[in-house]
Amino acid sequence: MGPVYTPPEQRGRGWAGNAVAEVSRLLRADSAGVCLFTDQANPTSNRLYARLGFRPLVDMANLVVVP
């Protein structure tokens, strides 16, 4: 699942958190595994995701090699 983004002027209203919670609930109710990619540098979203039951599994990096 991702990316999840809320425009700055809409933040703090629970829109993204509710959307992630509901999509996760629907997927899990259908016995689907749910994986959420998140930005480690965003403690606000990471706290929310932890409250929703997500836990860190692996760190990934996106590298661009320029010749």
C-alpha cells in the first residue's frame, strides 16, 4: 500500500489515517496480507501506522547509479 499523501492544508483531520485503517481492514478481512511502504524520516506517519498494527520488517533503499 502506498503512497499515502495528505496535502498540508488538509493534515491533522485523520483523512489519511482513516483511509489506511479502512483499506487495511478490508484487505485483512479478505485474508490478504498487507504491506505498507513508509518513509523512515516521517515519525508522524510511522506512529500512526504502528497504532494500526503495522510493524517494521525491512529497510530498503532506492539507489540511482549515474554513469
